[in-house]
Amino acid sequence: MSSTSASWTSFIKSLASYNGDLSSLTAPPFILSPTSLVEYSQYWSEHVDLFLAPNFIQQEPNDIDSVELKHMVAVLRWFISTLKSQYCSRAETLGGEKKPLNPFLGELFVGKWTDESPSKKFGETLLVSEQVSHHPPITAYAIQNKTNKTTLQGYNGVRASMSATALNVRQYGHALLSYENLNEKYLITLPPLHIEGILMAAPFVELEQKSYIQSSAGYVAVIEYSGKGYFSGKSNSFKARIYKNISEAEDKTKALYTVSGQWSGVSSISRGNTVASDAQVFFDAKNSKPQHLTVKPIEEQSPLESRRAWQKVAEAIRANNYNLIHEEKTKIENEQRELRKKEAADDTPWKQKFFEEIDYTTLTEEDDETGYVKLANMANLSLKNVPSGTRKGSSKDNETEAGSHWRFCPERLDTTDIVF
Ligand code: HCR
């Protein structure tokens, strides 16, 4: 047995007794990614044109659909366009899914997308991503385009469990999209996923079950995911239906639009409940190149910025040097331990830079400026700390009373010393 397959075998054995905390998982070097999880927030906006598209939709005199429904279709297209970057990009660039670096508390990743539109109507789009909690690991982010008064904010954490052949991952958190000029908001829930191919040392992500997009205008999109064999026999398949509101979503024949296909490939859209064989292309992920954000050089980054903080670990991972990875990681972990001890001794807990924790179960719809409470109520979704997309009154909803979430403080971004 080669040393690579021996270390993979012992990794699989360790997964069998795995406790759900991804930071405690010690993986062999060839499965480590040199990128921190705090960077993954960038995948929400690698199609800036689609992210901003609703701002440029016009209502035509002969339109059958309301302009709000046209916006919902555009938001769904943008959401589908994010999935390939979110869930397939490591497989494409690194040859398989990898274990990301586990961000330290306060770790930052910032960058910007420049305007590549010929008319320069997009303006600049900024990303700020921050590790707001280490135990459990939670990353919060905001993507802000001031030119078009468009902001996406959200947070997410994952909990995992091992079954016979796959690592099952539940996402906690949500994303909130606001188009201020349109006076519209959208709540987006995060789908469960599992990692297949672990036994073959060729891990890849497959999404499962459902996620939702609830619009403040009432429309709701229900997206169902499946792997090989269910809808179409193809991996990364999905079927999304848009309804007038959440009660209509109880009956699939009431769908206003149906979109079906592969989120990593081509999907098509039809009116009604089924997708016709000659349906119009909705999104073609293979022929739609992602626009990567620009990040300033490492020398200009603050010590809290991810690529600067992890530089030596990342180099050791690229060099496949296990001792050096361990040595450099230990330095960061020890520094963090010392910081936490000092904070405890001085009674000055760590203060998050751009986000604050909030208990939404204590807020009324009117008191909540983000719109989360209202949108979650409209979609009949739980406000508690339960897996993203949990319906009110379901068994998961009854597992806890806690309702703390993370929200963006835009004024802190306006006054920050962090350079983009
Ligand atoms: C599960 C995962 C870490 C979490 C990653 C998340 C859920 C993070 C938020 C992003 O918005 C979306 C996202 C995409 C990733 O696909 C997902 C990762 C996939 C693998 C990774 C595990 C921790 C890796 C486990 C080790 C494997 C290779 C056995």
C-alpha cells in the first residue's frame, strides 16, 4: 500500500468516529486546500451582471408578468449561477473537493469586482467576509454595490455527520438580498449537501433536498436538488418552481414558471409546471465565465486578512510538506490561544468588525431593518438556530429555542481602515 492510500485509509477510519466539528478533522495533506473557508463568500457574486440584473429590467406594455415576477426570475437565474462556483470550483481548479483552511476568529477576506460592463452601469462591487465565530465556525459576509444600491448579506456555518459512504453536511444561516431602488428584498436559504466519492479518494459535492427564495413581493421559488438518477440521470440536477406565494407552493400545478436542468451545466425555463422539450435556455453555466474578484497584494494586506495570515501554511500545502504545514498551523493556533487568554484576563471579548449577533426571535417585523423576520414569516420558515430552510412547526424547528443570527453593520464598512 502506498503512503498516500495508507493515509487516506486512516482518514476514512477517523471519519467513522467523527463528531461533526469540521475543525477537528485531520486530513492528509493532498486533500487540504490552501484556501480558507472565509474566502468562499466570494462565490456569491462571480456573475456580477446577473446579481445586478433586476435593477435594469423594464416593464413593457404587453408584458403578461408583473415586474416583480420578472425580478424574481432574474434573482433565481443569479442564484443558480452562483452554485457552480460555490460547489464545483475546487473540483475544477484542484482536481477534486478539498478541505479548506479553518478560519480563525476575526479573519477577513476583502476584495472587489471592477465594472466590466461596456456602459459602466454596474460600478464597483465590494466583498467583505469575516469569521465571526470560531467555535462553532461561522462566516458572515456582505457584498455591496453602491452604484445600484444593491446589497447581499448573509452568514453560514456547517455541521456534518458521516454515513456509510458520504459526509452529510447541513448548512446553518441564510442570505438576504436587497435592491433598494426597487424596494424589494429576498431571503435565500442554503441547501443541505453531501460529499460523495470519499471511499475512492475523489470527493465531490452533491446538493440535496430543497432551498427557498422568498421575495418581499410575495413570490417564492422552491428549488429541489438531486444527483445522478432522480430527475434526469445527471449529476447536479435541479428543478425550481416559482409560485405566487408560499400557500400556492403546496400545489405544483400552480407553478408560474419551472426551471430544470443542471446547475453546473445548462438549464431551461417554461411557463407552468413542466419544462417543454423546446424550452428557452435559462442559464448555461459551462459557457458563462465567472468574473473573479480583485484582491490587493499580500504585502498590502492587514495581518487579519486571510491570504496574508495563512501565506506560509498555503505555501507548505502547495509544497506537500506535511511537517511544515503542521508547524505553521500550530503557530497560528497558539497565537489564537494566547489572544483568547488575554481577552479573558482583561475581560475584553473579541469584537467583530463588520457584523453583530442578533436574536431575531425577539424582534418584530417592523423593528428588523434587514427584512429577515418578515420574509421568514412570509415563507413560513423558522427564525431559530436550526438548519437553513427549516419550516416552522417541523420536528427540526422544535429542537431549540435559540434564535441568534448575524447581521451586517453597513456603517462600519463606511468607516473602516481596511483597504479594498
Ligand atoms: C462542506 C465543505 C465546507 C463548507 C463549504 C460551504 C458550505 C461553505 C459556504 C459556501 O457558501 C458554500 C460551501 C461550499 C462547499 O462546497 C462546502 C465544502 C465542501 C467540502 C467542505 C468540507 C469541510 C471538506 C471535508 C473534507 C472532504 C474532502 C472529505
